[in-house]
Amino acid sequence: MDEQNQAADTPLPEVPPREASLGGTSGKLAALLEAILFWSAQPMTIWELAAASGAAPEAVDAAIDELETSLAGRGVRLVRAGEEVALATAPGAASAIEKLRKEELSRELTKSALETLTAVAYAGPLARSEADYLRGVNCQYALRHLSLRGLVAREEKGTNRGRYRVTAELLAHMGVEKIEDLPNYAESRKSLREALEAAAAADREQAVTPAPAAAAEPS
């Protein structure tokens, strides 16, 4: 067999997955938390990350430290604010990110962004999962775009913490003094909130409904 055929028959070396570079169980948890924070695109508490990952809060805290170390010198970094953590772009990328942000803000709102804005205006304050339900799609990027434009804001305190609401800037742009002055507000809000409450009730019922017992095998 000639050298060319020998090269063709030689198996390529297996490339290990990225999480293997983190090493061990804690490394896998760190990789999982990175994925969760990337998907969330918003700050999450240690307890929220623990619930999402199925790990103990102490293990999550340790894995966050490991993730923070592994991201050092990268284009994305881990930031902490009290009990909340989030992924953010590195300071060195600020000028490029700012340029992209200005280009994004100069564009017209997309159909997706307008539908998401309508949902927040008429049914808000809304959790992201509720906006997802009302639109039937993931609203992560639409909410991010609306937040960048100053049209919606995420509540950071109180009972509505983590929920999105419209801003005074949006109301001023639309020429209304309060949210209730929007066209058909009361009727539309009632319909949307009823849909959300029905979905929540169905989720609760499904959570408490016991699984059917397995049929006995015939003797």
C-alpha cells in the first residue's frame, strides 16, 4: 500500500469536548452553568442556577468561581452583583460592541420586537417565560433589543423582580401619560392575563397529577 492510501486509512485523532478541559464533575457543572447563563441572557441568582442545574447552591457557587477563572482573558467574562451572576462582554471589546449597538439602534423595530413590545405593554410586567408563551417563540433577543433601545426595562427589586415593563420613554414616544391610555388596554390586558393564568393553572395541575400506575402483567 502506498503512502497516500496509508494516510487515507489513518484515523483522525478524536478532539475532546470543551467541557473536558474544565475537568471533573465541578468542571462539567461550570460548563452547564455557562450554557444556562448564555441562554438566559440576563442575571441569575445562585439559587436560580441551582434550581436550573439540579446542583446544590454550594456546588454552584464553587463552579461559578471555576467558570470565572476559565473565562479570564476571553471575550466573554463573568460578572457578579451581589447574589446575581451574568455573562458580559470583556472591557476590551467595548468600542466594537458600542459600534454594533449604535448600528442596531438605528434600524427599524422588527415584527418580532414589535409583537414582544405589545405583549409587555398590555400584559406586563412580564417574565421572559410569559412573553415566550404569549408569542409562541423565544423572546430573548427581542427583549434584549427593546432594552437597548430603552423601551422596556427589567425590574430589579420588589415582587416584580426579573419581570419586564415598558418605560416612560415608550409612553412619551407614543404620546400617552399612562399605560392605561393605550388603545383597547383594559380589554386586551384582561384577555392576555387570562391566557397566562390558564397556562399557569395547567402547569400546576400537571405538576401535582400522579403518573398512572403501570398495568399488572398477566400471570
